[in-house]
Amino acid sequence: MKSFQVLSLFAICCLWMAPSVQACKKCSVDCTLPECMPYDISQQSVCTEVTHELPVPSQCQWGANGLYRHTDFQLLKGRIIAYKLQWFNQKWSSWFVPEYNDLDCKRNMLGQSCAGKPVCPDSLRKMWAYFCDHNHTYIICK
Ligand SMILES: *[C@@H]1O[C@H](CO)[C@@H](O)[C@H](O)[C@H]1NC(C)=O
């Protein structure tokens, strides 16, 4: 094969396999000032606030997983950045931020089970344990 044939074959493959220009949206498409970068940052997470979710009794993992950090990925396929709980007197809590201020004063007790598995007795929990029986609001990034 002549070298220009190899080269054109390579070019065809690369063009065919390249992601569409729209999928790689450069900053400079919407931002035309001189300080705007010509690079693509579109793969960053999209964050949304989900307000006033009702209790989810089927999701016992929020409490049963104890201090496991990735229950949000397991159940909601995203990372919870901050959340609030609505107490039974209707009042809303202030923001809880995972790892910063969301340790629960209550612990998991001997004899609890979740999804057919025993819960570790005396395990600590995060405040999102209350998602199963309290209204709640959260900011999630996916
Ligand atoms: C939870 O939300 C529902 C629907 O908005 C509301 O009826 C209920 O009173 C709320 N629960 C509490 C404890 O405030």
C-alpha cells in the first residue's frame, strides 16, 4: 500500500470515530469575551436541587449503610452535596453537608435488618438516614 493510501485510510477512520462537535462544546461557543477559554469543559457534573421529596421507606440503606459515603451513588446515581430534613413539627433543618456536619446522634441497633441483611449493631449513621421516613430536599450532582 502506498503511504498516501495509508494516510487517507487513517484520516477516514479518525473522522469516523471522532465525537460530534456538539458533544464537545467549547467554552467559547457561549462565551465570546477575550478571557473565555477555547476548551471543552462540558463533561463537568450537572447539579440540581430536588425539593420536598417524600419519605422513601423502601430505601433502608440510607441508615443501614452507616457512615458509608457512597449510599447516594448506590441509590440515586449521583453525589449529594447538601441536604435538609423536614422534622415532624414541619420545621426544616439547616443544611447538612456529607462529611462536614451530618453525623446522627442516633445509632443503628441490634436486631435491625435492611434488604434481608442484618445491620451492624452500634454502627454510626449519617443524617440522611432520615430520608426513609422524613420529607427532604437535596442538591445532587450527576
Ligand atoms: C411532608 O410533605 C407532605 C406533602 O407536601 C406534607 O403533607 C406533610 O405534612 C409533610 N410532612 C411533614 C412532617 O411536614
